[in-house]
Amino acid sequence: MPKSKPLGLEWRSSSIFIISTVGVGLFTDLFLYGLVVPVLPFILDDRVHLKPAQIQSNVSGLLAAYAGASFIFSLPAGIIADRGSSRQLPFLVGLTALLISTLLLFLGRTVAVLAVARILQGISAAVVWTVGLALILDTVGQENLGKTMGSIFSFVSIGELASPVIGGILYKKAGYAGVFAIGSALLLVDFIMRLLLIEKKYAAAYIIQDDEADGNGSESAEDHEEENSSSSEEDPLIAKKEEDYYKIASNRQKWVEALPIVYCLQNPRLLTAFILTMLHATLLATFDATIPTNALELYGFDSLKSGLLFIALVLPCLVLGPIAGWIVDRYGPKPAAVIGYGYLVPILILLRLVQQGGTAQIIQYCGFLALCGLGLGVIGAPALVEASIVVQRYHKTNPDLFGTSGPYAQLFGMNSMIFSVGLTLGPLVSGALKDTVGYGNMNLVLAVVCLIGSVLSYIYVGEKPKFLRKTRF
């Protein structure tokens, strides 16, 4: 007897709802990560009663616990998601870990409990970034991944950049209860959306069932077969030379069979994509860590005024992200990566001009941050799209090794690991540079790194320049 169709099947399995659910999940993860950062020192002081000399080292340890857990669990989460039958189940498990983490952070009165909370938060991040991005690819396909990820990254960047300031404001105005309340509200919305979500592959089964009940199953199947045949003829397989390049030898070692995604790392295009992912995360975390402190030192801004500065950075990113993603889908990731990182070079150098002063200096700082926001909007999508293109070619050339579903959750697991490294490096490196050489010279160093990113993008992202095509790398 056929199963009855779930209520709201059409909208629950629609692309817009699935994309929104993943976007809210990623936003919640980054928002809650940043929300507790400014509150941790006060928790350690007021509730755990640590000595002032112990607070900084324990804050650093708790931040490292999150990053370490996210790094360690990202690849296993991808392996489980690729080998399991459903993306939704691990997606819900990750949210459960985040819920427990939030409760422990609110109730915990020892460093050990807070450490467990941060570890669970890191595990949740590993799952949501791995399974969520794989679910996006399943839903929109390779051809629409750029604009989709551009939109999502623009949205979730708001959570990453603004949450520490919001956390500080809430703690100041409403105490721990205010911070916990907004976290709980987000988790509730996130949980309901994840619970309602129906993956497209399961929705398709009900549609086929309805077609058969209407007597159209046979015709539908024939049409689908014709469409696939036509698609195969119109979209030829990878050229022979390229196929040989992506072919993995049949006499491969056992570790390649177990983790074929690791073998793909020898490809310079994939390595470059991961470097750009880390650079993107480092830039986000650097702005997150330095804008409030710089605004305090130069203009005497409190947490509320510092939060308003983030509007100048976030709005351009939010507007330009989807447009840049569309360009990536249409013209490939190379132009956006080369231009995006190249554009950030002079803009970051301009931040050396920021100095103490009145309204005019504040307006100038906001203008520079807005220009930086435009660059951040452009560089969000290219790395992930480039990585998925490379892995898709390995999958297409070696279907026996990668299976029918491919290693995409594993790919996004590795991407999550590297993004976590960038989020960790950003505050550490920028803080050290700011203390030793000053805010202006810190941005000069970042400009040089962005220049390197632009050059790497020109050489390795997409097709190589003609004058380098004969080289091995």
C-alpha cells in the first residue's frame, strides 16, 4: 500500500525552503559562536570565580576547544553523511549538540562544563557546515551553486561579524538571561525548519508514486530517459586528456579506497581553493576581532557604537554576494577570485589612513569598511565552487571509487576544517600584528596576503593561463 503524501510536501521540499533552512542553520551556528565570545570573560569571573590572571588563558582555551572539535569532527561528519541514506538525520543531530551546548554555557559553573559546551558547539559546527553544504549541492546542482552560496555567505557573514557586539550589548543590558534568550529563540526556529525539511530525493518518490497512480508513470519514465539521453549527447564527457588527468589508477592503495577525497588534495586547483577558503575565514575573523577594539581606541566607542560600524561592512557584502555568485556560475570562479582578492589589496592599504578624530574620521572609516564589504561579498563563493568542480570531475571519472552520491559531504567537511583554521588564525594573527606593528601595518600585511591570493587564483583557479599550461603545476 503506497505511503500517504506528507502535508506540505511541495513547499517543504522546495529549493527555497531547503536553502533557507541551511542558511538559518549556518547563521545560527556562527551567531551563537560569536554571541558568547564577549561574555566568556564575565562567565569565568562572575560564575566560575577565576582569578583575573587566569581568565585570559582560559578564554583562549575555550575558544581553542571549539575550533579543535570543529576541525576533528568535520571529516567524520562528511563520511557519515556520504554513506548514510539521509542528510536530514545528521543535520538534526548537529542541532541537538548545539542545544545542549547552549544550555551548558548558560548553566555551567566550572571550566570543565564550559569546555564540554564549547566542544559540543564545535561538533555542531562541523555537522552543519558539512551536511548543510552537501544538502545545498544536492538541491541546486553544480550549475547554480555559485549564486546560492554567494547569497548564503552574505547572509551568514552578518552572524559572524555582528554577533560579538550584539552579545556584548545584551549582556550589558539584560545579563546572561538576555544572551541565552536570543540564542534559544534562534535554536527554536532552526529546529522547526530542520524538522520540516524534506529532501528532494524523498519528495521525488512521492511524485513518481502520484504519476503511477494517475497512469503516467510509464510515460514519465520514458520522458526522463529521453531527457537523460539527450543531456548525455548535448553535454559530452570530459575530454580524453582531462579524463586521464583526473583518473585514479585501479591499483590504488587501501587508504585511497577508504578516503578518496584525501587523494584529490594533490590537485593544485583543489589546494588553492582550500587556501582561499582559509583566507576568506581569516579576513572575516580579523574584522570581527579588530573593529570593536580599534573603534574603542580611536573614537572611544562603546559596544553599541562599535556594532553600528559593522553595518557599513555587512550591507555591501549582503547586496553584492548574490550578484558575485551569479557571475561565478556564469563565468566560472576565476574572474571573481582574481578580481575580488586583487580589489581588496588597495582597500586594505587604505585602512592605514584611519586615525583619531571626529565625525569626518569616523565617516572615512565607515567608507573604507563599506569598500571592504564589497570585496568580502565577491570572494565568498569562488573557493567552494572551484573545489566542488574539481571533485565533481574526479567523481565523474572514477564512479567506481566515489560511488553514486560522490564524496561531496567529505569535501565540505574538509572545507569546514579549513574554515575553522581561518576563524582561529584571524584573531590570533591580527591581534599579534596589531599589538606589535599597529593597526595600519596589520592591514598592510593582510593586503600582501590578498595579493598572493589573487595571484594564486589567476594561476590555479579554473583553467591555467596559456603560458603555464605546459607545466606540471
